[in-house]
Amino acid sequence: MATLFELGAELRNDMGKGASRRLRRAGKVPAILYGGDTAPQALSLGHNELSRRLEDEAFYSHILTIHIDGKTEQAVLRDLQRHPAKPVILHADLQRVKAGEKLRMQVPLHFVGADVSPGVKTAGGLFIHELNEVEIECLPRDLPEFIEIDVSALNVSDHLHLSDLKLPKGVELPDLHRGEGHDLAVAHIEPPRVLAEEPTEPEAGEQPAS
């Protein structure tokens, strides 16, 4: 069963930096909901509720249900501003979702099988992933929470690129349509590091090799 993420929100009319500070002191987060055929709406979200939701990785790449004064909107989290030194969320950007319109999102990559791959298990190599997430394009109904990548067949010096990924149905990688040079490396297995042998001290009475 798919995870359902819901957020309660209130419309706000008081704008400006002073109003935002007052909201934050009251335990609220200023937010904006935009996109679709409707004008942007200024909202406030509960800080504690939003903070709890953000602990779940899927929240960042999931269709959210926003409850606003008795109405609901479907949206995705587009941007988040945090305080640089405190565990405080300063602002959230939400984008409306329309069922028939494609959207672009960053979704996390989950790598499986590295520990049993020949390059790691047999050859003693080191698994390295260059990307933690990737931009995808799809309809809202096809939005995955993450993309799983099986690397169990990789050997030493093997590389995976974007073009090697097996994508869920309806999901595309915009980078692959941008031409040469955009098929980014995703992961590889480095050869094992060989430690240089330390020179041995000659025993007493032995002459060092010339």
C-alpha cells in the first residue's frame, strides 16, 4: 500500500518579513503553493508536523495532499529553506500537481547487491556511487519514491551510467535527451588498493644489497 502524506495548511494574508517572523514564533512555517491554473497561495504550515514528515525520505519525492481550509490540493515539495545553524524550517515551496501533466522531480537512488558483487566480494574492490539522486520526468501517477539499482553483477573497474538504469514504467531521464556528455556516471567499483611493502632492515652481519 502506498504511503499517504497529508499536511494541514492555513491561508495567510499577512505578508512580509515581519509577518513571517511572527509565524515562526508561533510554531508555523511560511509557505507558498503555486502552479497549475490557479494563482499562487500564501500558506502557513505547522512546523512540528512538517519536521516529522521530513524525517521520511519518501516525503521529498511523493505526491502530497494539502488540506487548506476544508479543501484539498495535490502538490509536491519543490524547495525548502532551513536555518543554517538551528533545526528550524524557514520556508517551504509547494507545486500543484495536475494528473495529465508531466513533472520533473529529484528522486533518491537505492543501490542493492554491492556486497555480493564479484568486484567487491571476490576481488576486494570498493563500491563507489557518484550520485545519490537523479532527476526524472513522469506523470504524477508514475512518480516513484526511489529508483532501485541492482549492482550485484559489477566487477572491478565496471561503471554504471544513467543509460544503464532500468527505470519504472512511464519514467524518463531528461539528462539523456540533452545530448553527448550528459550520460552521467552513477556508480563504479574501484580496484583494491595495494599497500606498498615496507623495506626490511638487514640483519646484523648482513651487507645491504648494492
